[in-house]
Amino acid sequence: MCGIIGYVGRRAAGPILLEGLQRLEYRGYDSAGIAVVDRDGAIEVLKRRGKLAQLTNSIGVMPNGGSGIGHTRWATHGEPSDRNAHPHTSSAGEVVVVQNGIVENHRELRERLAQAGVRCESDTDTEVIPQLIALALQRGLDFSAALRETLDQINGANAVVAVWRREPERIYAARRGSAGGIVIGFGEDEMFVASDLAALLPHTTQVHHLEDGDIAVVGVDGVSVSSRGEPPRQPQPTEVGLDPVAVAKGSYRHFMLKEIHEQPRALSDTIRGRARLSPPTVLADELTISDDLLRAISRVLIIGMGTSLHAAMIGRWWIEQLGGVAADFDNAAEFRYREPLLGPGVLVVSITQSGETIDTLGAMREAEQRWQSPQLTICNVPGSEATRIAEHVIHLRCGPEIGVASTKTFTASLAALYLLACRIGRARGRLSEAELADRLDALLTAPSLTERGLSAGDACATVAERLRGAANLLVLGRGIEYPLAMETALKCKEISYMHAEGYAAGEMKHGPIALLDDSFPVVALAPRGPLFDKMLSAVQQVRARGAPVIAIGDEGDAELAELANHFIGVPPAPPLLSPFSLSPVVQLLAYHLAAARGLDIDQPRNLAKTVTVE
Ligand code: G6P
């Protein structure tokens, strides 16, 4: 974990590596480092605990050299420290490595190394890799063979990028399993290697993704890739269409704020061309899944992690109500180690903004290999691993999401789920043509609902100012707003470090109510809907315990406003669509809470944007 960059070419590698790492900062990290190789094979390694700026400021003279590798680390084995930061070197310093993933059997490998007289310097699992490669090189293997032999000894999914003193104009990159992808970038007389596209975009949009088991030898004039047992090949690059300008923060204080405000556009882009009213059709041109299959399935299982899991929970509502088929959700990390009963009759829908979350990928593989379940993934990163495992894909069209806390990919995932639910409902006869048209018509208002929700920014800032000193927060919702209560609490935890719990309001009296007193604020998500009266009575119970209530409900709802200590109004939404008007409000509330607390909103502590370890 977590970000990798590599360069070989005619320019000075150092500044390119540092700039590449800057573009990977959004993934979250706690230390950073680079290794630069000069023409004679001298390798200089510079690494520092903390932010990239600490590394950059510590560099007096930029090392000279036309190739090198860099890494932002998110600590898994061994504390964040200079010593544990990547790159890691073999004892004699001739092999230098950065890695994403986990060497699960590193203890056993360390013992093996100790028996061979090799002592590791760091506490990391990573260091065994350069040490094992160096041992294999001593036995006379060439570098590719030494790397392959080393990877064969390692358990766990890993991406490894290495340089070797003897071959200063080459970078080696290898991929085992799905610990984040490795993408090779093609330039003019220069080549790049990175863990994700964002780091490459200023330089090139011509790329090639490594597959599981590939080892790439990258030189100034191209790349040669070998897979196990096959002769090396020279892959042709493909063009990717991401706009580098979209990666910039613009005039916003934080990427998260920018991305919250980008939601109306991200929603329009995600819905565009997929919901047609006359004649009513949904996902008509692109969804490769057949209506016959949608009619044949007995169940839909939606999986994800974090914010994507909360999208899954909301998706279940729509797939049951609009799709007319049994639906369930599951946490991918739990699912993959249960004994879930699936089969070809269960459609597995995975949600993953990054397309690289290891638990979600693991669950997808389990569903595919063990149960032969048809799979559809909802994903924001074209070419990511999830889009390659799943046969059917709904691409979100959010552009890069940089803030670690997901926002626009959440609401866009919701739009994709709603479209899918409508498609299932039409295929199964649950929705008539006219009903489909009504539902799609309603969905087309989602961007403007979200836009109007954004106007609650000032109200959120005022409430956040009042809440900033609180130690705890309870967030209540019912029905389709219950998952959103969980998402609100997650956002508060992620960026404002406030202890927050999202609860189904009906569950409050079975425990959480014991916590309440005048120091324990409660947020109630209470737009008008079938369960409004029940929410109102939960709010009354909260008030009776003296806890301050922040109610978020329909604009002009005097009854709710009167009951609450603070009231934030949102545009009333058509049935089942309240998540689109409420999401920007709860995201802004969490954002302003973190801002009021003066925290690092785009890179919250201990979190990563792409979680490639279990
Ligand atoms: C990390 C991110 C979250 C995200 C979760 C799942 O924890 O910080 O924002 O919700 O991973 O990621 P995925 O890419 O699978 O949606």
C-alpha cells in the first residue's frame, strides 16, 4: 500500500517521481520515498515519514538519474517511519523495490533469509522481496527470473516495481493477484509505471494494464511483458480518455468540497443516454445483460465496502420495489469468507468506485469461480480490475474522485442502481411501459434535487459550528433513509474524527437511547414519506431525553422544524428518491464539521482511497 510511480527516460527522474507521488496523495499515505538510478547504476534512496512535502523539503540536491521508482506508503506492517518507508533495498543496496499489497508469509520468509545470513533492516513485510531477489541473482538468475522466483515464494496479492543497479535503464514491474493494478504509460523516449492512471495523465494517455502473473521489463523505448510460461510480447498501448484538467482542485478549498458540488454533473453524466422516455427504455444500448437472464434470476445480491456498501443498501430498496425480485446486500469482506449460497440464478452486483478494493474483488471471484453467478459491477474507473472480472459493467461517469471520502461516486452509484432496478423491473414485467416512463422521469430530476440540496451549505456550516465540540453523534433514519444515516455517520467518522453511529430509528429504543443526554446530539433524517410519523415519534423520544436534535427534512416542514433544535430544509423528492436530495446535505454537514475542527479533509488520517489490503 499504497501508491507507486516509476520512470525511465531522457529527463531527470527525481522531479517526475515526486510530481507523480503528488498525484497519488489522494489515495492516503503516511510516508513517501523515491529511488533514483544514475547511468552508472548508482542508486540513491530518499524516504521520509509524513507528508510528501516533508520528503521534498528534506532533499538538498536532487539526485541525478534518468530512471527511478517512488512510493507513498500506508502502514500495514511496522509503524510509519523513515526506516519502514518504501523503497526497500537488499542488504548490498543493488536491488530496490516498492510494493503494494501484503506478503502474508513474510515471517517464514524472514526466517529463511536469516538462515541464508540475510538480516532485514525494517519491520515491513516488503523488505523480504529485494532480499530474496538479491539471493536469487547471486545464484546467477537474470532479473526477471529472480523476480518471478521471489513472487512464487510469496503468499498474497502484490504489485511490485523494482530497479537493479546492473541495469540502470530498466524498471521491472510485476503483478500478482489484485493488490491494485499496475499500469504502464507510453511516452516519447520515456516510459512510466504507476499504480493508477492519475499519476500518468500529465504525461501520457497511452497505457497498458498488467494482468495477474505478468512481469514487465520497461525501458526507454518500450515494454516487454511475459506471463507465466509464455514468450515475452510487446503489448500495444491503448488510449484512455480521462481529462487531466479534471484532476485539478480549481477554486475549491478541498477536493471533497469540489466533488460534492460536482454531483449534479456526475449524475447527469451517469444517467445521460441511459434513461429514455419515448419510447421508455433504460440502459438499452450498453447493458450487455439480457432480459432473459434478468427474468430468470431468483435473487440479486449487492456487495461493496464502506460508502459503496451503503449504496448497496439503498440499491436493495429499489431492486425489490422497482425490480420486483428478492434482493440483499452484503459486506464483501464478510461475504467472501462465509458459505454463501449462490448459483447461476443469483445476479451479483458489486459496487466499487475504485474497482480495486481487494475485499470486493475477492468476493467477486468467489461468486464467479465457486458459484458461476452472473456478475455486474458498478465502477468509476475504466479498465480497473472489477471491470475486468465482471462480465457486465455500468460505468459511472464521475471523472477522477480525489477526496478520500467518497461523495460523487456514491450518488452516481445510486443513479446506476436505480437504472438497473428499472431495467430489471421492466424485464420482469413489474413495471409497465408507463410506469417505467414515470420512474425514469422522476430519476431525471435527481441532478436538480442534488443541486438544490447543495444550497443547504450555509445551514450545514452553522450547525457544524455548534456541533464541533461534541464527542458523539447519533444519526437516525428509517426506510430508504436508514442507509443514508449510516453513510452520514461514516462521513463524520472519516473526516471529522467524531464518533458517530447511524441507526435505524426504530432500533434506537433498543439500546442507543441509553446514551442520550444534553451533550449527545442526534441528527434525524426525516423527509416526508410513508414512515414520517414514525420518525417524528423517534425525534420526540430523543427530545424527551434532553438530546439536541438536528432535523433534516422537507423545506417548509413547520411541524418538524418546531420539534427540532436546528432544522435544515431540503427539496421534497419524488417517492424513493430522497437519497439524491439528502446526500449533498449530509456530506456538507460532515465536511463543515471537519473544516470547523481544522482537519485535513482530503487526506484523513489512517484512511486510503483505494484499499488493496485485507
Ligand atoms: C475506502 C475509501 C472509501 C470507499 C471504500 C470502498 O475505504 O476511503 O471512500 O467507500 O474504500 O471503496 P470502493 O473503491 O470499493 O468503492
